[in-house]
Amino acid sequence: MKLYNFFRSGTSHRLRIALNLKGLPVDYIPVDLRTEQHLKDEFKAINPQGLVPALVDGERVMTQSPAIIEWLEERHPTPALLPANPEQRAQVRALAAIVGCDVHPINNRRILEYLRHQLKADEAAINAWCATWITAGFDAFEALLSADPARGEFCFGGQPGLADVYLVPQVESARRFKVDMARWPLISAVDAACMKLDAFQKAAPLQQPDAA
């Protein structure tokens, strides 16, 4: 498999974690968003939307990290990223969706580039924008973690899963935008537990070959 991604992309980061947790090797192909490689014809021939990540498996090209991660779960079910119980699966998917649907999409690069260039927002305003939506999402995430008395050291149970795959890259992003994580002790504890594992350490942005 070939993974087209960018080291600092949150969606790329979450897919790297999922692949690592599944123990699946990939060829890492960097797409530099800083030089707008994602907008060039060469990459748009792979993903017409011009977004990372894209995963190529043989002749199959898959885009959109939620769809790719679901495909990984279906094709490579062990170790599982989702619990067996349907209600628990819904619980985990809801946590992941807080990040994947409500926080990340309005803080990603193309939104921030629009704020910078079309609306002339400075970096302080950009950080404030990101902090607003990260705070709203993390407040809800923290409350849901607190309400689960059976939770282990990860988002659900005693093993990392889908919710952790989504959460850790968003914590990385929060720190980059200077959001004080002290407000969310449970999220911070989950992040610390995850970062003890090779799957998360090796997926970290600064560990990627294009991070230089």
C-alpha cells in the first residue's frame, strides 16, 4: 500500500496511527501542502479533491480518512478499533465524530488559509478561531469520558481504539495553536497513555520523513 500524506495533516496523522495499530506497512509518499503539491495535476489524478490522505492498495485508490479507517477495520479486523457491542460502537464513533465532524473540518488548512488571505486574519486571530472550536469539542469530549465509569486509560476500555486515533492528532493540533490542555485532564491523560505506545509515537508529525 502507498500512503499519500503530509506530516502535519491531522487526517494523515490519524490514518498513520490506525495503520500502525493494525500493524500494516505502507510506502510513505509525502505531499507538501506548504508548496501546494496537493493542488497540482499529478496529485489530483490520484485524489480529484486535492486533499490528503489518499491510500492506494493495488489499483484501488481510497480517500477521506473516515472511509479509509472503516475499510481498514473491515479488511483487517484484528486488532479491532471498535468494540463488538453495537451500543458501545456507537459510543466510540460519537467520540471520534466530535473531532472528525465538529472540530477538525473548521480548523483545517484550507479554512485557515481562507481566514488569512481572504479575511486578512493575523496569527493571533487564527489561534483564537482554532481555540474556540477545539475548546467546544474538547469540553464535550471530556464530559463524555467523565461519564463512562468503566473506561480504562484510553477513550474506551483498556486498549486504544477509534476514538484515540481521532483524539491524539487533535491534541497535537491544539498544542500547535497554543491551546492550554490543562482544562481537560482526562483528555490529557488519554493522550499521555497513547504516546507511550509505538503506534502513536511512530505516527507523530515530527517523526515523519517530510517533517524537516
